[in-house]
Amino acid sequence: MSLFQSEEMTLCQLFLQSEAAYACVSELGELGLAQFNDLNPDVNAFQRKFVNEVRRCDEMERKLRYLEKEIKKDGTPMLDTGENPDAPQPREMIDLEATFEKLENELREVNQNADALKRNFLDLTELREILRKTQVFFDETEFGWISQMGGAGSSPTSPKDEEQIALLSEEGLHRGHVQPTAKLGFVAGVILRERLPAFERLLWRACRGNVFLRQAEIDRPLEDPATGDSVNKTVFIIFFQGDQLKSRVKKICEGFRATLYPCPETPVERREMAVGVMSRIEDLSTVLSQTTDHRHRVLVAAAKSIKTWFIKVRKIKAIYHTLNLFNLDVTQKCLIAECWVPVADLEYIHDALRRGTARSGSSVPPILNRMETQIPPPTFNRLNKFTRGFQNLIDSYGIASYREVNPAPYAIITFPFLFAVMFGDAGHAVIMILFGGWMILSERKFEGKKGSEIWNIFFGGRYILFLMGLFSMYTGLIYNDVFSKSLNIFGSSWFTNKIRMSEDVLLETKDHIMLDPRDCYTQYPYPVGVDPVWQVAENKISFLNAYKMKISIIIGVLHMLFGVSLSIWNHIYFRRMVNIFCEFIPQVIFLLLLFFYLCILVFHKWVWFGPLGGNASGPYCAPSILIAFINMVLFKDAEKQPTGCDSPLLYSGQETIQKVLVVCALICVPWMLFIKPFILRSQAKKQAYAFVETVIVPRGDEETALAPNGSSPQAGGGGHDGHGHGEEFDFSEIMIHQGIHTIEYVLGSVSHTASYLRLWALSLAHAQLSEVLWSMVMKIGFGFTNVGAGAVVIYVIFAFWAVLTVSILVLMEGLSAFLHTLRLHWVEFMSKFYLGQGYAFSPFCFRDILAAAEGADE
């Protein structure tokens, strides 16, 4: 019953002993059926009783997030057993804090040591590469070799030659004149490979070509200890002369963040240093490997329990956050809470409180009292995985007011049906059924996983998609439309020359054939849906247009009548009897006399006017329903019929009956507009007179007027529908509100009826797009006479046609039909009875809190 109308809720006052409050709230969180109100709305969040406990939980959660980040960085899988442990006792918080503190400190210390070791390892590795590479540089820069390169008779032909000559001469002007006594200084280091070109250009310009740079790339990438990324570096050595150039070179190296290392000048010293560096690298590798293994063991041990720790800490935090909503009594020994709970679940609440009291060891049982209140309760509908998707569609418009009629159970049928009227194609419906059925069969596999936003939308509406596919299959068979083709299962009811129409005959016929339904029709309709002969008829669109347009109007009027009928449920439940007489009855009469009458005319024309009726009731003499309806509203006489027709009317006495119907419908307008405000004013006056009945109390020379309950008569005024005691009745406001409501309904009935024509328009568009796609794409593959070439071409064309069918006709057209269906429900249907001014029931529930936390983490 709660699906048709929200659950009955009650406001309860809860008294808990301080020692038992934690355990009782924990049990209520596992149950998830109580929504707590904040009894301290004016108290700052940092001034509440349990703020320190919440901060401790925040700190524990921070430490767990740090551990989780390190575990993911290490690539260690986190064990998720699906276990849902109970919230720990308050005394267990100390043990958890100690465990997390120990793990965090140990892990930070290990990381610091590992970072230091990695930096040392990187330095030694770079130094080793420098010692290896620079030996070649020193061999090439011996003075004898340089003299040979820059001696007399040689002419430098490259920038490197000019650079070498500039190093050998103090002036740098006389080529070929070497000073044998010149002593070159040098620095060696390592720089990032991508910075080397700019580094080299700046050296040349800043030192005016008086330095000599040699470089060699390090073969293997090195690991950056700060980021953990692999970087490519290059060894360089710079030769220069003089302290001024040395200072300038070091400043440039510092600016480019190049690392300089000491490099001995003699080969013997370089060999000794290289041996020492290799020995230190081996020792450091051993220590680094042991450190990494220890860190891995710590993270593996933490990964086994981190999911459980997260659940425990989040439950503790949620409990203390909820306890901060409670009030303390004057004795400081009892906590007072207010909560909304479903009346049907009060027994479960009592059981949870008893379990919590037993867990805490308290001897004082909790007290749960129901309270009377004027505050509107929250709206709570019990849902399952099938009804949740449809309820979400309704809640997107607005949460139902408390105990208001819920449109969701009716939308389970009407929503996919209206969608199917616009989408009706059995072939496209099969694709939708297969996709929705696959998600339903695989829901256990995907239910706990988080995908992309689009996938979550599809998966959440899997039952909606499946039902839309089933209903579209039905309407596709009614339209006899399967990928824009028709199925001739039972044989056509049309024939020519006494031969029943078949697909072969239709395809071989080159000339046009006019089929007279008096001679070429069996007078028995096709058993299911539209006759397949209309697939090849030239007037197919005209026939289907008239059919689908009338069907759309009929469906729309019935849908709106059903919405108006649901409003009586609200009026009866909320005891608004005035609304039944002043709104519901005239609304139904107005809709029936005008638009339902239009539907009756459609059926009358279908049944009465046929090919065998002669001139009086033949198709040629059938009056236009649209013209007849316009003349009815405008009180105009029917236009003259063509020659040979008996009467311009659909039936005898039509004009008189239509005038009576329009007059009665117009009477409903002032009925809706004026009667309710005057009745409310009369009721308000009666309540005011009853309230102001006084008792004269003598008091010396004064007389005091008291109401029967002893209060002052000025305390409030009478009213109705929101104008009770304490609120003055405003007749003008009621009149304006009723006027707006009446105008909205009368004009809305016309516009909403026309709005249902979108069922016809989208159905026509979908059918035409499907037919165009078949004729312009798929039909090309059947035009090849060569079997081999045709097989290859049709294979490619079919793939192209299938992609366009799924992407355009199923996805895009399906989305368009879905949105139009949603609009028809929100505006045309629900506006007749649904207010949607409530707020959702948000109980204190560990399951929802943990799911929200996991979603935020991902």
C-alpha cells in the first residue's frame, strides 16, 4: 500500500541514558528506519558535546586515507570480504587510534628512509656514470690532441673547432697559436636531457665561446626519488680557464638545476673512486631492497584490514555526529532526541533500542513516546529494485507531499506504453529488450561496481528500458512495423482480380492499382495490427497519419481523465470535501463534455461511415471531426456537404446536443471559480463566531471577555484550508488563487490535449526515419546481380546500416521519445492531482552513509 501512498509517519521523542545512547544509536543505524531532527540548530558545530570524538574520527579517517594511498601506490590489492562489522564500542576507539598511529609512524619512517636511500642511490649512480663517461672526455682533451686539432695549417670548420681554439688562446683571436702552459679547469655533472639544448646555448652566449662542453647520454632511465617517475639524464663536462668563468659556469648549472659532482683529475684517483662508488652502490642496493620488502610487508598487513577499519571508523563518526543532534537534560545524565519513524516499524525500533540497552549493560530502559505535531512529516515509499527507477522519475519532478497519491505505480504501465506509442517498431524494440534483459540478468555482477555516469543511468533504469522494449514490441506489431518493413503473417485482407494480395504480386506489379474496398476487401480486418498491404500503398502516410492522430487524442484524453480521477483520492484522504464538489466534479464534467465527446465522435465516425454504407454514410460524405468540433465550440452551424450527400451532420440532433454540452461545460467554469471561495468565507465566519463566544467575568468596574478555553479572543481567527486560528482569512487571496487555478485548468485542458499529438508526430518521424534508412542504405546491397560482389557489399552495408540503426533510431530517437514521455507525465498527467511539495525521508542508516562515502572516494 505504501507504493500507492507514502507510509504513515510519526514524530517520536526518545529518552536515552548517556551510557546507553551510543549503543542504541548504533542499533538504529543498522536498522535505518529513524530520521533524527536537530534539536540544537543554533549551536555551532564546534560547540557541541561530542565534537572531540568527531575530530578523533576525522583524524583516524585521515590516517586510513594515507594508508590507502600508500597501498594503492604500492599496487597491493586490498582485501574486501564484504563483511559489515558492527560499530566498535567507544573504548575500542583508543585501540584503533593506537593501531593507526603506529602504522602511520612506521610507514612514514620507512618512506623517509627509503627516500633518503633512493636519493643516495641516485647520487651514486650518477657519479658512477660521470666517472665512466668523463674518462673518454679527458682522453680527448689532452693538450697534445688539442694542439693537433688546432695547430698551424688547420682551419676550423665547425662550432666545436672554434670552441676548442677559443679555449687554447687567452685572446681567442689568433687561430692555430696554442699556449702550451695553459691549464684548463673543469666541472662535471648531470642534467635532464630535455634541458640540455637551452643549457648549451646559454653557456655559449654567457661565456662568449670560452668554454668547452662535452656530453654523453646515460643509457638507462633513472628513477626520481621525489616523484617516482623515470627520467632521462645526460652526463656533461665543461672545460674552462680562470676562476671567473668557473663561477659563471656554476651559476648557470645551478640555474638549470644540474647536479655537479667532484671528479678527480688523475686517472688513478678516478679509478679508486669508481671502485668505492661501486662498492657503496652494492651495499645501498641491498639495504634498499630490504627496506622495500619491509614496507611491502607492512602494507600487505594493512591491506587485509583497511576496508574493515574504514567501515568501523565511519560508523563511529556517524554515531557521534548523530548524538550531536541530541539534547542533554538538566541532570546531564539523559539524552533527548526527536525522530521521524514509520508507524508500521515502531516495533522494530523498540527491538533495536532493547538490543542497544543490553549491549551497553545499562539497567535503565530507553523511553520512546509518540508526539503530536503540526510539522509535515517526511515522505517515505518502500521501494525495491523494480519500482525504484520509476519512483526516481517521479521524484525528479518533486517529492510527493505527505500521504499524497504516488504516481509511480501507475507510471509503471503508462510510461512505457506512451513511449511505445512514439517508438513503435518491433525490430528496434528487440534491441532494447535484449539490452535491458542483459542488464537485468547481470545485475548481481554490476550492482556493487561503479561505472561511468552514463552507464549508471542506464543500469539504474534497466527495468524501465526492458518494459519500454516490451511495450514497443506490442505497438510495433500493432503498427506492423519491423525495421520499417511489414510482416504478412495472416495474409492480406485486400485482393485484386479475385487474387489475394501477396508480397510477390505486389513487388512484380509495375502499374498502379486502385483497390476499391467495396470489391477488393474481404470485409474482415487483418487479425493483428495494420494490414501489410499499406506498406506498399501510395497513400500509406495519409492513412497512418489519420489513424495515429486520432489514437493520440483518445489516449491523451483518457490519460488526463485518469489523472483527474486520482485527485479524488487526495480530497477524500485529506477530508477536503469542498474540493470534491467545487473542483473535482466540474473538472470531470468539463473534460467529459468537450474532449471525451470528441473521442466519441472519432469512434462513431470509424463505426458508422464505411464503404458499404452508400452515399449517406460513405467515406465521401463523412464530415470532418475537426471542423465539427470547431463549429461546436463557436456555436456555428454545420457547413453544406458535397453534392449527393444527405446530411452534413455525423448523427441526427448533433447540433442541439453539442450546444447543450458546450453550455454545460461553460457553466463549469464559474462553478470552479466562485463557489469554493464563498464556501470558505462562510466557514471562516462560522469558526470566528464560535471562537468569539465569550464569558463575562466581573472585575470591579472592568469586564474582560474570555473565550471558552480561557484565552483572549484576539489570539487568533477562524479559517479553513490553511486559514485557521492564528491566521487571518483573506478572501481576495483565495479568490485570486482560485482564479489562477481555474484558468490554468481550462486553458490547460485544451493545450494538454493538443500536446498529446506528440505521440502521433514522433511515431510518424520514427517510422519515416527508419524507412529512409532502409531505402537509402540497406536497399543498395540488394541491387547487385553478381552474387560474390553482392555478398561482400551487403556485408559492409549491413554493418553501416546496423550502426546507424542503433545510434540514430534506437539511441537518439529513443532518448527523444523518453523525454517527451517524461514531459507528458510531469505536465499533462501529474498536474491534475500531484503537488510534489514534500521532502524525502532520510533515515540514519549506516548502509547509505557507507555507500555515499565509497562513492565520494571513487
